[in-house]
Amino acid sequence: PCCQLYETRQRVKFTDERVCKSHLLNCCPHDILSGTRMDLGECTKIHDLALRADYEIASKERDLFFELDAVDHLESFIADCDRRTELAKKRLAETQEEISAEVAAKAEKVHELNEEIGKLLAKAEQLGAEGNVDEAQKVLQEVEKVRTRKKDAEEEYRNSMPASSFQQQKLRVCEVCSAYLGLHDNDRRLADHFGGKLHLGFIQIREKLDQLKKTVVDKQEKRNQERLKRREEREKEERMRRRTRSRSREHRRSRSRDRRRRRSRSTSRDRRRSRSRSRERRRRHRSRSRSRSRGHPPQHWNMEKLVFLFLFFNHLLNKSKILPTSVCAQHKN
């Protein structure tokens, strides 16, 4: 079965729905809380460091928006944790003695100082482990100051409570991990809690959730801006196309008007020419009519015809001169 599971995981890609997107983003509660009092066991989805490496490479080239899946996962987990916290508070209120609001406020003050001491001690231990001894010493000095304030707060709380009630352990539910904290817990107990894997794991999950939400908002804003930019570019291109079509239509209309004007001018010229030819024909007709009435040859006769007529009439004239002379001679004989 292990070999089959390994082979199955080798075939899938990081985009597969069976792959845990929270694991790819290094924030799956099953990994973070492993080995704690709230160990969730193995995740139902695939966890593979090789797939995480593939995702980290691909995410540098394009947005995959796996943060949305991780946000849904972590929000569901934190919501369950918060419900457990409220339920623990309710049970605690039912089992512990009723106290006045003033006493409750004083007890809350002691709890807050306990929490501050625990966080400082955990920080000092971490700095010491990292080799920052000087910084760790400074933090421990702050711890001493808080301890003094806590001692004063405990004195006020003790004076406001009966001795029997004060000795009773007053519990409080941790708002981060829903664990119980005692009012009289010593420094070691506080340091173990606030520096423990469970508490720090919940802090990591909550901080990661806030970070992912911010990332999602930023990416969505970026995507909206890109969409707006693309829409503006499309609208700009569409306006340019409309202007181009409008100029093309106007150009065609202009050419059509030019053709109509040219046809109109051509038609006008043809009409003028036609009228001019008609007037010319009428003038020639009138001129021919006058020429005929005056004995002149028509104007359309050419030179050859005129020469022919001249020779013809000249021949007739000469013939008429010869004829009378011959007739007279015959008469004398």
C-alpha cells in the first residue's frame, strides 16, 4: 500500500485537487500541530515536499490563487478552535464560584501579567538558544519588572477575596489555543505554555491566516486593476475602430459626393454642349436658308463642287456663244 501511495503521489501534480493547498503554502494545521496535545493526525489530502517545491517555482511565474483554498481551510479550523474556547469558558463559568465584577477584573489583571511573563520567558529561552545572551538577559530583566507588578496585583486580588476562596485555583481559558491557565501558575508552567509547540503553533496558524487574507486582498485588487486596464484598452481599441469606420464611411460619402458633383458637372457640360450644338445647327440652318434665298450656294458646299459648277456654267456659256455664229453661216448659204 505504501508503494502504491508513493506511485500515486508521483503521478499527481501540485495543481491536483487531491493535493493539500495549505501544505503547499506551509500552513497546514496537521503539520503545525503534529506531536502536540491537539495532534490532528494525518491530513486527508496529499502532502509532498517535492510538490511544494514545484508550486514555489510555478508561483513565481504566475498567480495560482491557492491562497483562497488555504484561507478557507484555516478559517474553518480557527472557527472550530474559537468555538471550543467559548465552550470551555462557558463550562468554566458554571463550575467556578460567582464573583463580583470588581474581583473578576482583579483576577483578569493577574492573568494578563501571567501571560506577559510567560511570553517574555519563552522569548528569553529562544534568544538564549540562538546565542543572543545579551538580549536574553535584557528580556529577563523585563520579566523581573513584570513579576513585581504581578505580586502587587495578586495582593489586591487576595485582599478582595475570602481566604478560602483565594486558595481555590482560578482557571482561565487561553484565547489563542483554548488551553486552561491557572491563576497561581508558576513561571515555569507559564513559560512552558506560552513557549510550547501548541500555543506557538496556533499563533503561527492565526498569523498565517491574517497574512493570507491580506495576500488575497492584494492579489484581487491587482487582478481587478488588470481587468480594468484590459477593459479600458478594449474600449480604447473599440473607439479607434469606430473612428476608423466612421472615417471610412465619411471617406466613402465624400467620394460619392465628389462623383455626384462630377456627374452633375459633366451633365451640365453635356447640356450646355447640347444646347450650343442645337443653337449652332439652328444658326447654320438659318444661314443656309438665307443663302438659298440670295442665290448663293449653300455654305456646306465645298470647293470642288464650286469649281465644278463654275466650269459647267462656263462651258454652257461658251457653247451658247458658238451656236449663233454657226447658225448664221448656214442661213447665208
